[in-house]
Amino acid sequence: MTNKPLLAGLLLALACAGAHAQDGNTGTSDNSAASNGGWTGSGEFGYASARGNSRTDNANAKLGLSQENEYWKNNFFLNGLRSKGDVEVQDAQGNTIDKFSTTANRYDAGASVGYKLDPRSYIVGALRYEHDDFGANIWQGIVSIGYGYIALKSDRTELSFEIGPGYKRYRPADTTVEIDGVDTKVRQPTESEMVARGLINYKYRLTDNTALEDTLLAEAGSKNKYYQNDIGLSVSMTKKMALKLGYQVRYNSDVLPGVKNTDTLTTTNLVYNF
């Protein structure tokens, strides 16, 4: 369950910490990026473990690379999430027992390659693949092409948009039916459709040490509409290291009975910028 007051308090605490940080740089400097052809990157990792009255293990990791220069605006990412915890299951005799089992297992990867027509507009090709053992879809993949536009770009603010058609394939989560008194999983057929892909990316530097980023992704088709929003607030501790609080919302309009439309994820990660 998401605790919105707690999330707001953590965001405020991070912002205050950034205002009092000693190091004035977050990540790689513009001069360093320019010397590398416009390439920058970051890696994130978060882990939590609990033992005692309950047992849980949670880990998530992210890797992102981006390039922007006179001709190109490119992005690549790889994310992973895995959790284990005590869950109640029934044994062969019908007794309810606690079992330490996987409760989340998701990874996704993607890339977008944009060729600039001028300093603000570009043609972009994008692809994304996701696998989720506990989501509305076991897997989904999309390839698209479109038009991008950089509406704002300054030392503190950046706002860009992308829109275009795409083709998507996905397999809905398995259903469970009772056969001869035994719960049995039934594999669902793979679906495919044309979709409209849209992306809005907003970046704002609150202070020299504190940065906010919000990315909204939409993949809308006639069968299913998928939306994902990622917002993160990072506070630098050194030129390379930062702490980041992130909140993700994922929504599928078309899900099977018993499957929720919306998934949320809150993370607190250590970030290394390069």
C-alpha cells in the first residue's frame, strides 16, 4: 500500500538535504559529456532485507545511458526488480502454510534513437521489452517510429515530447481454473495491435545538488492502453554519487478477472553517475 504522506515527507527531506549539500555538482559535467560525444550515464541500486516476525528481501537495479549532441538524441535503459517474502499457500493436504516465495520478478529494457532535423526537432525510433511474472501481462514488446520536439532546454529545465505509431505484441497473465478439484494455470494467447506511442520527459534542477525528473509513457491501442509514469528526486552527495527517491505508476486498461489494473513501486536507491 502506498503511503502518500510518507512519500511527500521523504521528497521534502531529500530536497532540504540537497539545499545544504556541500558539493555543487550532480553527475557528469557538461564539459565531460561533450568530450565523450555527448554520452552520460547512471546506475542505481537499492536493497532491503527484513528478518524476525516477517521475512522479506527486495532488490532493484537500473542502468541508463543517454547521448545528445548536434546530430543525435539517444537513450538506452535496463531495469530489474525482484522481491521475496512470506506468503500463505496450501499444501497437498489442503493445509495453509507460510512459504518464503518470490513475490515480484520483473525486468525491462529499451532504447530510442533520435536523429535531429534541427536543434529542437528530431525523428525517433524506439523499442521496449518487458517481462513480469506477476503483472497484467507476462511479457510485452513494442517497436515504434515518431517525431520528437524539445520544447524547453536551459541550464535548469528541459521538456521534450515524442509521438508516433507503433506495433505491440503482449501475452496476458495466465488464468487459474479448477480442473477436477485442482487449481490449474491456463496460458493465454498472445495479442498484437497497432498503438499510438507518446512520451513526455521533464527535468528540473531545484538547486545545484537537487534534481527532479518526471517521465510519462503512453502506449494506447484499441485492445489495451498502457501508461507508465516515473518521477524521481535525486540529491548529490559527491560529484559521482547521489541518493534518489523514485515513485512509479503502471496502468493497463484491459486485464483479466482478478488482476489489478494499477501497479506502483516506491524506491530509495544509491546512484552512481558516469
